[in-house]
Amino acid sequence: MLEQLLIFTRGGLILWTCRELGNALRGSPIETLIRSCLLEERSGSASYSYDAPGAAYTLKWSFHNELGLVFVAVYQRILHLLYVDDLLEMVKDEFSKIYEPTRMVYNDFDDTFQQLKKEAEDLAEKMKKSKQPVKAINANLGKKQGLGQKGGVDGGNQKKSGDDGNGDKDGNKTKSYVYENGHTNGEHVSNGEVTVASGVNGKENRSSNTGAFDKDKLQKMRGGKGGKKTNTAAVSKAPKEELKKKPRVWNDSPPVSKLDFTDPVSENGTDNVPVVAMEHGESMMDREEIISSDSDSDEEEELGKNVKIETKKKGWFSTMFNSIAGKASLDKTDLEPALKALKDRLMTKNVAEEIAEKLCESVAASLEGKKLASFTRISSTVQAAMEEALVRILTPRRSIDIMRDVHAAKDQGKPYVVVFVGVNGVGKSTNLAKVAYWLLQHKVSVMMAACDTFRSGAVEQLRTHARRLQIPIFEKGYEKDPAIVAKEAVQEATRNGSDVVLVDTAGRMQDNEPLMRALSKLIYVNSPDLILFVGEALVGNDAVDQLSKFNQKLADLSPSPNPRLIDGILLTKFDTIDDKVGAALSMVYISGSPVMFVGCGQSYTDLKKLNVKSIVKTLLK
């Protein structure tokens, strides 16, 4: 049963909703769809899944780009309604005939909707009945072929390797994945379901988990002919011992009792470490970046060259006529050449291929059906839509003013805690020191917490930064629990009146479950105010894997029902990438978290804010 159908403008004004379908929706699926999908340029997806306590919804939508209208249908995911897509198109066509920009109430559309709904249901029922005999014939043919063939077919439930049952002559199995970023600021939205249809027996197997398998079938295969039966009762699971880092022995000398080379001297020791004076320079965070206001005509000409071949096919007269009179409405065939050129350009700028493809699909969905203005090229229209989409993605949806949050925490009598996380070798400790230098310039007292108790030399590195900046550091050496060290550091900062605690953590790969579990524990025990993911600007497709798996592991391994995820991104080595700035776009798109800092050098002053206009201009250049 259809739960709800809404018609609203792109500005958010609700024009019509079916009063007979006025069921009370659990949670806020419409708001989540707008915030997590439509505003994040994910509107190219086929559907959106929303999980609420006691309910699971599927949302489908359609746009009328010329009128600026959005049509959304909501129904229970378990129902799998077949007529929703047709109903949305029918409602869009009928409502566009009576729509007036100055009109706000459309109560007379109720009767029309009921008629359209009945027509859509009848059409879906007829299509369902017409497919049943075909499925039965295919199933019988499969059984007959299974009796007459040897080796290639087994009992009518399999086909030859050249035919996968879905009409693919190459024998390749196709899978469709619906990927959604299910985490947005404390609320969890589940991934969409994956449906795999089998054309052999005419049935459909639906699974909500793409990695699931049939355990009963696996046991039957093990117990069948040629398989060896295993006695599961005889297998005893020995308790797993906790793995500890052991020192390497190079010769026959007795083993070292403890691998801890921490310098025992105090932070005011006799080591000759230079002190960085505050006159060393102003941090780039407080400087205004100037962007040249050059015309982008060269960029549009370059994009126009990429679609010149397609234009020649249409003839010069039709092209000239369309540019003067304006095209009636844009369709996919008109947009494909320009979108392909834009996709290739984004990928050369180090944007992940998956992200570039989704962005082009979203731009196509926003332009399809729009009327092209006079003396306007399709390439320039597509580029303007892409530029608007990129600005909307990279612009933070919430305040990223850290200084305001620091003073708010100070008024509450507690320190502001920032945790730096990331993979190995991206520069967490160095950029932590840059953030500390920037905070010191704003008269904020800072304390460092050396919670990287795994990497050799990590504590000494952070201690050197603390001495140069003349700020306190809390350390416990190596082989300690990072969660306990961070907790004691926060307690110490509360006692000595420090405003900010910067927590350094060990680098870890996103697939290393023991280390990710330790990080999840540190976050759960200390409840930091800000979790910064430190990532390299050099990565391309790996940025998607790193961020998505980091968030997924933090959510899966946290004992809290509302796990904390990554709040912001710190991009490092930005001075080494020239115009390959696509990693910033990939990270923001996949996580929904803003880029709060950009590291662009080796000194303490080389830390700046992300300039959205500059990044967008570089991406489209």
C-alpha cells in the first residue's frame, strides 16, 4: 500500500498531498531524502531506503525541471509495489497541466489522483498476469533441457556457461548496487536493497545484504557426492589470545623486557630544541585568499570542442536554428556528449570514477526536460549546472567555526577535545602541530595528548613539537591503552585549565579490525567534540574506500546505539598536487563531512581553509 505521495517545489513549498494516504510516517523520511539525497546531488539514484524504528520505507521521486516541481512517493519496503514509477509519471503529466505559479491549493486534484492510481494498479496487474505464462514455459523448457543434456545442465536449475538466464550472451552476471551514504550527523540510514532476479525458474530472490549466502545450500553441497562430511561437534574453539607486539631478536642475546625507548627526561629537559616564537609568521588560516576573476570563456570553448563532433552530425542549419529559437526541451541524447566530456575532465582532476558518474547522472536529472534558452549552448548549460552542483556539495551544511565552539566549551568549564584519525603516513602529528600553532595565535591554551602508543618514535615526535611550541604534552609512553591515555589527558587538561586537547592517534588502515576497534573504544570512552579524518590530497579512488570504511567500522564496532562518526576532514599535502584537487570532492561527497583544514607545506603556518570557489574553478578548468 502506498503510504504517502507529495508534490512540492524545489524551494520546499508543499503544493499537494493525498489526504486519503495521510498515514503517519515514522521518523522523517521526506526530510532525510531532501537532506541526504536531493541536496547532495544523489538524485540520479533510482530509489532511496529509509529505516525508522518499527518501519522501513522506500522512496521514489521524479522531477519536472521546467516547472521546478518534485514528486515523491513513499511506501513500505517489503511491499515492492510495481506501479509506483508509472504512477509518478502519470501524476507529473496531469499535475503539470493544472499547475500555476501563483496558485497554492490544489484540492481538486484528489479525484484525478484516485483515477490515476487505479489505472496504474490495473496496468501493473495486467503486466504481472501476462508474465506468468512466459515464466512457466521457461521453467518447463529448462526441465526438458535438463533431461536431454549431460554435463551442461543439472536438474533444470542451471544453465550453460554461455547463458546466465538473464539474456546476457556473454555469460556475465550483472549485479545492481544501490549505494547510499547512510550516516548523517548522528542518524543512521540503511543501504538500499539489492535484488538479483533469476530467469531460470521464474522466481525472485531478494536479499537486503549484498554479501549474504545460503547456509543451508552450502551444507547440502558439503554433504553431497564427492563432499567430505565434517564433524562439527569435534571441533573445539580455543580462546583467542590477545596479540601483543613482540621485540625482534637479531642474535642469541637475551630478549628485551620491554620495547619502550621513551626519553625519561621531563619536557623542560636539557635537550637543545629550538622554540618557535609567535613572530614566526601568521597562519594561513587567517589570510584571505584572492581568486582571479578571469573569464571562463576558454573553459567553455574547450568543453565545446569535445562535443563538436556530435554537433556536426545534426547539421549547421539545425544547430543555428536551435541556438536562435531555443530548443523545446533537453533530453538525454542532447546532454550525453557534454556530460561525457565533463566526466572525463573530473576524472583527470583525480575525482573518483564512481563519484564523477553519480554527479553526471544527478546533473542530467536536473536538466532533463528543461527548455534551452536562446543563444545558449548545451555545453555551457551543462557546465553551469555542474558548477552549481559542485558548490552545493563542497559548501559546509553546518558551522565549522572551531573558535566559537572552543569558547562555548570553555564557558561550560571543560576542554574542547579534538581527535585526529587516519591511515598511516598522512601527516596526522605534523598537522596536529599546525592546528596547535593556529590556536595559540588566537590566545587559546592547548595541550597535546600522545595516544599513538604503537609507532616507534611517535611520542618523541609529538614531544618535539610541544617543546618548539612551548605547550604541555600528556604522555604515558608505549604499549598503553590509547583510550585510557586520552581519558587521563582530558582529566589533566581540566585540572590545569587548558582550553583545547589535541589527541594524536596511531595510523591504521581501514581494513585493520583490531586497530579500528581500539579507535572506536577511544572515541566511545572520551566522547570528543570533534573527530577529524586526516587524508592525503594525492589519493583518487582510494579516498572513497578509506572514508566509507572508516565510518562503517566506527559504526559497527562502537558499543553505543548512536555511534560517533567523522565530523570533518583535514586534507594534507595539498601543495604537491597541482590541479589534481579531486580528492577533496570525493571525500566530501562520500562522507557528507566538510573539509575544515588544508595542509599546504612543511612549516607551522602552512594551514589554510578550503576555498570552495577556487576548487570548483580548478575542477572545471
